[in-house]
Amino acid sequence: MNPALSASELNRQFGIPGIAKVVPGNGGLTTVRITTAMATGEIYLHGAHVTSFRPATADEVLFLSSASNWQEGKAIRGGVPISFPWFADKADNPKAPAHGFVRTKSWSLDSVAKEADIVTVTMSTPSDESTRGWWPADFRAVYRASFGRTLKLELEVHNTGATAIRFEEALHAYFKVGDVRSASVRGLNNSHYLDKIDHHRQKIQQGDVEITSETDRVYLDTPTQVNLRDPVLHRHIGIAKEYSHTTVIWNPWSEKGTVMSDLGPDEWAQMLCIEASNVLAYAVNLVAGDTHRIAAVISA
């Protein structure tokens, strides 16, 4: 599918009446809107970026900044951006885009399919001249977002080149919370983590994770589910993972959050990032012709 096609043309090709509609979204960027008895949701072709998931039995699960950019070349603040093929800053090039280039790339819409109560949107993007300027590898990335009682996100990376490649990846989910100072994350007790705020020192988590200041941590060797407890909004959010060996937890807190131009006033307190990932020493080594998959399943 040519990503240059208009939303109306894509809707004629992929729309499902009453279920899935391709429309111009914020900033005129093309988005797929899902409405079923189980959930509503939205995913943009810009970055293959899921911006909304609301189960029928719950309120909106994902945080989306009121000050987000909605334009080509800019990342959307909130939802679930995809970090690939590096996480955070590129180690050998500080001028490279943070968290890689696919989150600001226009993806191709490949299919919209309904099976029972689940609607799956599939998008893809290949390596090209623009990506090779930052990273010389040949690849094809395929992303599936399945909206139902849960939100399942699957990223597949195919090594289409002749040599092995190494990359980092993260499903950089922003979760909506009533007040991050009251929220906690369960499931990481006794896990080792790197504290990026404290010079990347390695520490051990004791009990639940509570957010009391700027937080930027990479929890190591953590393949199992974690649970976000939110007493203000009276809900638990589960984040199950597949083929993910690190878990990133991030909140910018007040000082940094205040100066972020694409984050609304005091919105730092309404969000917490919990990211299924493979980063740092857990980066993926993928031989030529092989495929790697990472997935997250979000329930509320």
C-alpha cells in the first residue's frame, strides 16, 4: 500500500463499515479508528502510533498530551510510540533522532481484519534511503495492533540483508493515571535495574515501584507481566510481555515536565511510561534472513 494515498482512498480499500474507518486525524495525519462492542481505539500511519485504547468496561487507558505535535517529522507525545532501531540517544551519533526513526516515519497500511470481537490493524515499513542515512541495515518492520478486550501490540523485524544486525526496541507505552504520585507498579520486586537518573548505577528494586521524583529506569531480565495500580482512577492495568527482557519505567516529574514543549501544564502527573523492551545489553542480534518478534498485551 502506498502511504501517499488519501484517507478516503484507504478507507475504500480497508474500511469495515461500522467497525473500522480510515480518516484524517489530528494535523491531517491519517488514522484508523476502531469501534466495536469490546473497545474503541485509534492508530496513526505516522509512526504506526497507537493513540487510544478504551475497553468497553473501562476509561481511556493511554495518556495523550494536549500539547503533542501532529506533523510530519515530529513524534507524537503519548500513546504507544515505537522505539527502533535504538533506544534513547544513539550511542555513536548524538544528532540522530531520539528513540530511532520509525516513530516519525509514515508506515504503509497493509490490512484491517476483524475476527470475532477483535480488530487487527497491520502496518509495515522497510529500510530505504532515508533510514540508511542513520543506520545501514536492511530490514522490514511489521506492526500489528489488535483491539479487543485487551490491546495486543506486536512488532516483527525481518532482517532482509546479507549480514547480521543488532538493534534495540521498545513499545514505549504512556499510561493514563489519576496522579502518578499515588500510582505504583507491582511485579518487579527484587529485580535489578539501571538508574539513568543516578549515573546508570545498578540497583535492586525493593517492593513495588513508587514514583516520588524524576524516574528513568531500565529493569533487567524481566520477561514477566507487571501491573500498574492506580487508586485515584480505581483501576489496575496489566502489561504482559512476549520476547521482551527489559522493562523501562519513566516519568519526567515536575521540573523536566514543565519545560517539555509538547507536554501540557502539569500533565507529567497524569502519565507513567511502562515499556516492553529489549535495550542496552539485551539488544537483539538478528542473523540474515531471520525474524524477531516482541509483543505486549495491555488489559484494564
